[in-house]
Amino acid sequence: MLHSGNARNINPLLRWGIVAVSCLLMSSCAIERVASDSPPVITTPPELELDPNLNTPLAALLTLATNVPTRINIEITSDKKSWAINLKKMETSHKIPVLGLRPDTTHTIKVHVVSEVGVTTTYKELLTVTTDPLPDEFPSIEVVSQPSKMEPGYTLVEVVPEGRENKEFGALIIIVDYNGEVVWYTTGSRFTDVRQLENGNLIFLVGNKVRIINMLGDIIKEWRASKVKRKKKVKRTVATRSFHHELFPMENGNFLVLSVEKKNVLNFPTSETNAKAPKKKMLVAGDLVVEFDPDGNVVNSWSMLNMLQPQRIGFGSLGGYWNSILRGKKTKDWSHGNAVTHQPDDDSIIVTMRHQDATVKFSRKTGELIWILSPHENWDKKRFAQYLLKPEADEKHFFPYHHHAHEVMPNGNLMLYDNGSYGASPFNPQPRRTRTFSRAVEYRINEETKQAEIAWQYGQNADTVYYSGALGDADYLPQSNNVLITHGSLATKEKINTAVILEVTHTTPGKEVFKMTLFDDSPDVEGGWRVYRAERIPSLYPR
């Protein structure tokens, strides 16, 4: 046993060990100051690999190692632009995506490593990387912008190919800067509802899968929809028939997604224009809202056929969109949902259904309806009159038709993209509005009185009026108070598909501050390009 009074008699080696341990515990110890103040040493020189996964041609991977934890600062210079990337994560082994490279450009890169106390070591050699030009088949992009009036960040676009040659080239996710210059892209099969997560990764639907990738194209995680029963559960398989149109990440870590179910419905209309046409028993496809957890377990599901009125149809409800997915069964596309969101403040779910011309809100906990935004024609008034929203004023074009992509704004209002197709409900002879237009529209809803009013809209009185017969999006941009509008499916006189993405001020009248036109200018253009949705992302890196 050691006593303080006998310290001079302690074995010298033991005394040295005690001093060393004491030294390590004291922040003022000389040896610690020397280690902290010394410049970090690069133990493995930086290496730069362009497009390491062969699917993100404008992204590179920088690798290096240091003797102590460091963060990395990168300076990138080209004849087009110079910028810096300052990362916060402290590591000794670094694998860093270098993003924002421009096509057909040589970039010079300087690497700095910074210690925890801010001491910097700069790698003595400059790295260079040269990117290829954009492929000849790439969509043409034209942009007019006023950067000082725009929401900061980049515009992410989900591009849908039309025509044989474009489909052979593939669908794209494209990210452009405020000048319309491409800074990132990838190709593949059709991408749906691409959004950026807080960590910088992208999540989207592709085929019958939910997929998360990083900006180098690595697949981080994937879920597959499968109704097939297996003896052993496959990892991250969600027991539902399909994923389609939208995936919504919830605050509790779960996901909402649209799926589909089929049911036999009695007394289903056989005509959209003749109310006296015979009604028959039909196999009907309707939307199913599914909530699943990160392991792929279904937490709950809500049937729109059960919740609403299966015999009520809109224009398009008699189509056979789901026949191939439902194993060749001849079904009717009753609802054709395209958007689903969760509202955590009151734990509700909102769904938009194109062929019902309806956006519906219901309780996640009980499944009970809260309200329905829809033209009032053909609803069973005994069951649904109490939920139907009523216009506060006599507005000529109040209700949306065949609309898409609702969202709840920070002020609680509802923003959506109103395609404006038909402008009427069955059983009219498929009339269209006298002046066909698509618009972004914001509704202010009083849930107590079930009254609603248009708080803002942009489209019908714009300098250029657009009509998008399908697709479309409208996003409120919180920093600038602007709105990003996607006219995703515009047809020229030659029936070639194009798309226009606008950023407009949230004023009356709105003023355009950004216009991106995406088109096909090849000499033998066949089908063109469409855009599913567009998003404004704040950065190419984690937020």
C-alpha cells in the first residue's frame, strides 16, 4: 500500500508512471500542448478518382489520411468558376465526395487539412481532374434568372424520357445552378419523387423500390414492395403490392408511400359522359396509403376505396393504367393518387387523387375523414357533405382538376399544382375550360367551418400561360418566400414534349425570377422530355 508521506520511497519507474498519467489528465501539460499545436501530418497523400461508380460523371472521390483527427477544406478552381468546400466532420481517414464539377472542364484542386485547434497543413501538390462533355443525347437546357431574387441553392430536376431514342438513353436526375449549368447528374430507369435528405443523400422511387443513394451513386439502402409470401422474410421487403408516385419521410423515422389494391365494386359507372349508361360490377384499382418502418415492417395502411365512395368517378377513372402491374387483370383506374404527406402537428395524413379531382385529409390515428377539397359533383351528400370544403367566395376557377403534389406551407395553408384538365366532372361530355391553363394555387382552409379560399395563385394571368396535361409540382420556398412551379408535360404543336420550371415571387401578381426550359433539340426529335417534379435544394452537401 502506498502512503502520501512515503512518496520518496516509491519505485522510480512507478513514480514516472504516476507522473505520466497525471500529465495526460491535465489540459495544461506541455506534451499535450505540443501535440495539439503541431501541424497535422498527411500520412496518406490525397488521391482523386472521377466518377468512381460510373454513374455520376460530375462527382469525384477524394481520399487521404492524417495522423490526428482533421477536417478538410478544398479549393476548386476552373476557367468557369472557383469555389470552396469546407467540411466539419473530424476524422483521420477521409473519403470525401467532390461535388459541383462542371462538364467539359479541367478543375484544379488544393487540399487543406485542419486540426481540432485550427492548425492547417496544405498539401504541397495541386490535384487536377477533367470532366467529359455532356452526352450528345442529353436534354437541352435554357435558363433565364435573377439570382439576387431567387431562393439560394440548386435546382434538382427529375427528367422523364419520351420517344425511342431518349428512352434508350434513360431517365435522369439533373442538378443545375442558378445559371442553368449542370453540376451533377445520373441516368437510369425512371426516377420518381426525388428529394434530398438532411445528410445530403437522395431518396426516391425507382420501379417497385424505394432507394437511397449518396452523391457518388452508392446505394445506401433499399426497400422492395412485394406481396409475394415467402417462407423467410427478405430484408427490407415491404408487404404491399406496389410503390408509386410519392414517398414521404415522416418525422418519427417511418415512411408513407402510395400503393395500390384491387376490389370488385358493384354499380360502377361504365361511361364518363352518359349518366344513364348501365352500371356494372367492375374490378377497380384504388390507392392504398402505407406506413412502413425502416426495417420494412408495415405499421398501418388506409384504403381509399373503403374511406371514400367507390362508385364516384372522374375523367380517367375508366382507364386501365394498373393492368400490367396487377398481373394482367383488367381494372379501372378509379383514383390515381399522386401525393401523400403526414402533418405531425395534428397527426393527420393528406392524399391527392388525380382521377377523383380530390385532396383528402384524415386522422392517422383513427382513419376518420377531416375534410375533402374537391368539386361537389357526384358525391353522396348524406355521407360526405359534412367534409366537403366550400368556397368562401364565388370564385370562377376555385376547385382544382387532375391536380398534383400538394404540400402544407409553414403558415398552414395548402399549396398544390392544379393541372386544370377538363375543368369539370362527369357526366359532362368532357368539356375543357374556355381558356385552358395550369397553375400553382394556395388554399386557406378553415377546418371548423369547412370553408376555404384561394390565398394566392399563379398561372392563368401569367405573361405566358402554360397547360400541363400531366405531372407538375408547386413548392413554397421558405427563405425567399418564392414558389417553384414545375410545368412538367408541355406539348408543342408537333406533339413533342417539353417542360418549363419557374420560380415566381409569392406576390399578386407574381413575378418570374427564374425560368428553366428543358427540351430536345436533336434534328430527328421523336418524343422529347418531360419533368416529373423539380426541387430547390440548399446545397450539394449535408445541410
